[in-house]
Amino acid sequence: MKFPRHITYIVAIDEVGRGPIAGPVTLGAVMICRCDLSPVMKKIAGIRDSKKLSHQQRITWFDTLDRNHRVTSATASVGSAYIDRHGIVKALSTGVARVIKKLSLDPDTTFVMLDGSLYAPATYSFQETIIKGDDKEPLISAASIIAKVTRDAKMVRYANRYHHYGFEGNKGYGTESHYDAIKKYGPCRIHRLTWI
């Protein structure tokens, strides 16, 4: 991908948790300096969308990204109560705004790549939404891994608090056993009530 000459930073953003009936939607972002683009791309050659990786492969890539001093990452989660109140589209736009704010970037010198139907705040004039970007752009794949590993860890912590629902296994998705638990115990605080 070609970037305008004055661009200093490149940010890639993806989300996970759009479809579950419990838990947050989580946005992951990776940021690199344009001057580091070539070495970073070499380092992450072979990276793939988080959905196409095993749990252990995601953890390995997460650690690789975390140890790479040329890569800065951030995450932001938007909880189930917000999703119920405002809907998933608003939750996603809020999450994008939150995660990009954590990186403290100058919109005039930053290019933002986003997966699917995500959009950065309008102040970021240089942005591109890429359908199936997590498959096509390695940096978006990296962002998807950051988001997925972070959200999965959060759901495992929720499983310890709300142990009836098997969140450590289903990560909040609507499996048959998850629905059976809701019928038996009712929903808990992190369920998306408008989705059940």
C-alpha cells in the first residue's frame, strides 16, 4: 500500500467480539513509524487473521508483537451495557475512537487502515477501510491478534466470576450449552440482553 509522502505513522485497527451474546467488543490497534515499515513487515511475514490461527499461534504472534520495539499496540473494550443501550455500530465507533486516542497521534501525519466496516474519527483525513483487511493487510492481521488475545483473556477472567456460563470455552458466543445455562440461571451482568 502506498502512503502520502508526509505520513509519519501508520495505524491498523480491527475488532473482535461483534457477534457474541456476552462480553465486550474489543478493538485492537497497532502503530508503526513509517520509517520502520520495511523491517516490521519482514518480521511479521506469514501473519494471518486471528480467526485463522490456533490459540497457541495467536499467543505466539501476540508475544512477538509485544516484544518488537518498533510496534506499539493498544486495545479498547466497549461493554455489553453500552452495546445494549446504543447498538453495536455505535459501540464499534466508540471503541475505534477510544483505541486511537490511546496512541496520542497527530491526525495530519497519520494514516489509519481499518478492517471491514470500521471508520476512524473524521479528524483522521488519511484513512482507508478495507473489506477483509484482516486477510489482506498484515498490520490489520496483527491488530486482530492483539484484540482477540486481549478479549479472550478478559472472557477467561469473567469465567472465574460467572462460572455457570462456560465463558472460558465459548468466549461469550451463543453455543447450545451457553443458552442452556442462561435458561437455567438467567443472564449475568455481562450478557447483551438485547441479543439473547
